Amino acid sequence: LHLCQKSPSSQGVRDFVEQHYVSVKTANPKFPIMIRECSQVEPKIYARY
């Protein structure tokens, strides 16, 4: 996940992290999730499998 800490465009990603991160990691403890915050960046989700 790549998101801005303050921009309105990243609000949905921030909400998702706040609401679901703990439950996803609890259910899948070995599942790697990387969260990067950077000022004024457009939110993006990358998946590798």
C-alpha cells in the first residue's frame, strides 16, 4: 500500500488500514503487507503473487 498521511485521495486506503489491518494479519500471520506513507502521493495498492 502506498498512501499519503493527509490527502483526501488517500482517505479510503487509510480507512481500510485502520478497519481491517489487524483482522487480516490475525487471520494470515505470514501474509506480508507493506504500508508506505509519503506526502502528496496518489494512493496505490500493489499485489504480487
